[in-house]
Amino acid sequence: MTMSIDHIRENIRVLQDDVLYLEQRLDEAAPDSLEAESRERILNVKYRLLQEQRDLLDRRESGSAREAAEARWRFHEENDTLDLY
């Protein structure tokens, strides 16, 4: 199943909220505590997931642009309007 661009954008928004929340909680925790260590690990995972979603969005958006350009090309080719450019 492929995710739509809107779904990926929503994932990014949620992950950004999670990262912000975890950064705030990490600042409140004692620096060498188990709580801080745990939150830092979770934060690192969220950062990786966020970057993966951003990369996926970039690939999807560039793929969508390519597909749209190919569709326009096919339209012009099928309708013999290529010489108008």
C-alpha cells in the first residue's frame, strides 16, 4: 500500500509535534537520569522517522511532478500538438 502525499505530510506534522514535546520533556529531566536517557533514545528514533518521512515526501513530490509532465507529453503526442511548442 502506498501512502498519499497528504498522509505523509500528516505523519510529518505528528512527528514534529512529538519531537517538540520530547525535547521539552528532555530539558526538564535531570541530565544523567534514566528518564533523560530513555527520552533521548525515543527522541532519536522520532528524528530518524521524521527524516525518513521527509525523504519519502521529497521522492513522492518529485515523482508526482514527473508523472504529470509525462501525462502532458502523452496528451500532446496523442493529439499531435507537439509542434506548437
